[in-house]
Amino acid sequence: MSLESQIAALVSAANSLTSQVAGKMAGIDQRMESAERQFDEFTGKDFPQRVSEARSIKIYVDTTSGDDNNTGLSSSSPVKTYRKVREISGGNNTIYDIVEVRIEGGSSLLLDTAINANSEIRIVGQGGSAGSVTTLFQGFWSGNAPGRPMQPFRAPYVEIGDSTNGSMELHTAEFKDGHSWEESAGRGSAWMNYAGSMMANISRIKLRDVKVKLHDMPLSMVYMGGSMGQYATYQIVLGANCDFAVEAAGAASVNFTNSPLMLYCYENPKIPLDIIANKLTISGNIATVSELFGNLDTLNVRSSFTI
């Protein structure tokens, strides 16, 4: 092949390569423009709302007709147990800012594990027949701490109440006949209140239309270790129709402790506490509001009623 022919072939090949490159560049430009449009659409006006929604979850529970094989993410596909709620919400991992558990009215739910949230856990009763009662029971640990009362909420803020036409009952742990709690051997009542209260170091609790049945454990506990620490404020908000009743002690409570309290202060009693109540009713084996508090120095308490 002559030199001229070789040069012509090289020029043709170069032109072909240039054309291919130009075609690929045009394709890249189109994909870039498409990606930019998709990004603009994704970060549109509703972007903050969608980010917020992605950081929260609603899980539906019906202990009568629910099924743990359901998704739990709609009222038409409710799960049955609190353990399944834990699995859906991330297990040991704290994934969501807000975890909302919507429980079908009339359900009876055993709180036998713990769920996590960065900021808030909401327990909401919904639906059910008029006057239906949704009942929550504090369960007990198994595995490495068998018999210890479960602390089922791990979040800075816990809100519990009914949103429709019923009410809720919240039962603290009851030591029934034959109950065993091995790690409590040799421990005092103060430690048991610290380890077994339903809500531990939750800085804000809100109840609405909740009848609290206090058995052998306090509803809540706060521990400041002699300093203000991260729990510099503690607040209990009681909305409409909240009632605190002290129930009879469990048959095995003589082996442990009987502390039917709204709040127990572990070690340091000088806690800055706000208690806000629209209406607070006490009933059962209790005569005065002061009986709802253990080891509390009222020096730093601000309340809408007399303790």
C-alpha cells in the first residue's frame, strides 16, 4: 500500500473515531441533563417533608387479627406482637427519629422487648368500639437477664394515649406467684426500682386518656448520679382523663419490692422536675398524690398541683 493510501486510511479511521467520540459525548450530555432534571425534581419543594417522613415510621398492631407475617406498615396489614414492632423499627439499631406504634382499640399488648428512637416514641390507640380499652402490660426480660422487668421504650420522649373513642390502661410489672429474678439477689429496693421501672431516664413523658395501674414497679425512674448530667430537666405531662391507681401487690412481691410509684428518684432526690396535669385522679390503694413519688425532694419541683 502506498504512503498516500496509508495516510488516507489513517484519516478515515481518525474521522470514524472522532464521530464515535462525538456520539458518546452527546449520550453523556443527555444522561447528565436527565440526571440534573431528576435531581431537581427530587430536591423540589417537598424534599424536606420527604426527608422527615423517611426518618419516621408508623407500625400498626392488632393483637386479635394481626399477623407477624404482615408488613405492619398499614392498618390493613397489622402485626400481632411487640417483638415484631421491634424488628420492623430496627431491632438494636436506632434508625428512626420517631417511631409511632398504632394499636387497634381493644388490643392487649405485652411489652416484652424494647424499641428505639432518636427523639420520640408514640404509642397510639386507634379505632375499636366505643369505650374499648387498649391494655399495655410491662413484660420481663429473658436471655441474659431473666426475670428483670422490661424497659420497653428507649427514646428521650415517650407519648402514650388514645386518639379515637376509647382509653388505655398501662400496667407496670407485677411479680406473680413463682416469679424469679436472679440478678436481684442481695440487691436493695432502690436498685430494683432503678433496674425495673417501666421508663428509665426518659426526660419527657406525656400521657392522655391513660389509666395507669401501678403494681410492683414504678412507672418511671430518673438517675442523675449526683450531677445534672444529660437529664437536666425532667417533665411529666398528664392530659385529659389520666388516672393513677395502686393495685394489689403480686404474690411474689415479698421476694423483691413493692413500689407502686409514678416516679422514683435513684440516689439523687433533688431533681428539676415539671409535672403538668390537666386533671389527675388517684384511686385504688392510694390516698394522696405524694404517695406516687419515691425519694423525691420537692425543692426543685414545679407542679400544677400540690405534691
